[in-house]
Amino acid sequence: MITPLSIAVLSVSMSADAFAAAIGRGAQHRPTLPQALRSGLVFGVVEAITPLIGFALGVVAAGFVEAIDHWIAFGLLGAVGGKMVWEALKRDEAEADAGKAGSRGLLALVATAVGTSIDAGAVGVGLALLGANIWLIAACIGATTFAMATLGLLIGKAAGTRLGKIVELVGGVALIALGLKILLEHLGVLTL
């Protein structure tokens, strides 16, 4: 069962990559409020769509993997969280600036948004296996990403990229913890 707290943790965790990328873009481009809102909207819409795609793929596969669905959800969330932790720890500020900031154009913005949302597709697969309310979760992820990306763009110049790395690290740890919680609940070790 996905609780409101789990949805909140998932939404913030899925937004961490977009927040980190937005900080890099904000540090490089110094957007105005309307520009930050438009860019945040692009991040939010893309981040809301990718778990829907993953969910659809997961529904197709659900009948084949029902007995091990909690292990798959744990593996997907753990892998995505582990990747976020790894990336947060391995990059230095110069790499983060070069890799996340990109150029100013709409195509670069959309490419950045898609790149930061691929993990949400994998999470969508796991959510399908759990029978979660994907519409609510995708809307929460999209709205949270919109807010965090817009905020990241606006504070990018002042904060630099260091804050983005910290948020990405915390988001990764949160996803690993959420995956572990799902696994332990399904195994009967943890009852809430």
C-alpha cells in the first residue's frame, strides 16, 4: 500500500535530479521568474509523463511477475536510488555544471528534462506491480518537480551546484529506503 507519506517521499525523490539540473541551469543562465516558471513546467510535465509510460509497461508484465513484484519494486527503487547516490558522490562541481547546465535552447531544456526523468519510468514499472494509483502519483511527481525545478532555477546563481548534489544524494537514499520498506512489508517483517 502506498501511503500519502510514501507518495510525498517518492515525489521529492523523483524531483531531485530535476532540481539538481535546474540549479546548474540557473547558475549558468540566470533566468527571470517567467523563464524559470516555463522551464519548471517543462520539467514537471516530462516528469509526470514518464511514470505513466513505465506504469503501462508494468501493467503488461504484471501477470507474469506477480509472485516477485515486491522484489522487483525493491530492485528498481534501489537501483534508481543507488544511481542517484552514486552520481551525487562522484561528480565535482565542474562536471555537474558541464553535464547538467547544457545550453539555453528549448531542445536542450527538453533533453535535460527527459534525461532527469528516465528513473521515473522505472519507478512507474514498480508502481504498476504494486497496483498503485498512478494518476495521483504522476500528478504529485509532476507538481513537485515543477515546484522544485522552478525553485532550483531561481536559486541556482546564489547556491551554485553544491546544493543540487546534496538534494540528489538525499533523494537517492530516500528511494532506497522506500524500496526497502515495500520489500519488508511484503515479506511480513514490517507491519504498519
